[in-house]
Amino acid sequence: MSADKNAILKQIAEIRSRLDPSTLHRVEAIVQPLVEQGALGPGGSGTGTKSSSTVAYDRETAVSAVKVFLDSRADGGNFKRRLRQALKRETH
């Protein structure tokens, strides 16, 4: 395994260890049906068994996953506020 891949896997493990287990289960419940449908490849890249023109997610699922992520942060909503401000700046 390459050093880059090992570093990424270590980062993933560190992030997962900081997540609330119930949040992690909610995210897995959102992603698992997409994996089973072949909409997501093994790396979550959207390169599963479906054709390359298939969108790897739908808007509702993506919004749900982002909400789960933002709700799991223990920073009093700071990251969510900063993200909203950055998105507003990008669209205006």
C-alpha cells in the first residue's frame, strides 16, 4: 500500500474516532443503499457498476448527509455559520 493511501486511511480512522457512533450509523444508513445500487464505487467515487452517466447521489440524500455531518460537530454551530457565509459569498 502506498504511503499516500496509508496517510489517507489514517486520517479517515481519526475522523471516524471523533464522530458520535450514532451519527456514524446514520451516515452509513444513508450511504449503504447507494453502494448496494452500484451508484457508489468502493471509494465513494461514483464509479460503481452503473454507467458513467449515472449521478452518484440525489439531492435529498446529499442534503441529508450534510445535515448529519453538520449536526455532529461539537462547535456550537460555528462551522455551520462559517460555511453558510462562505456559500453566500460564492453565490453573490
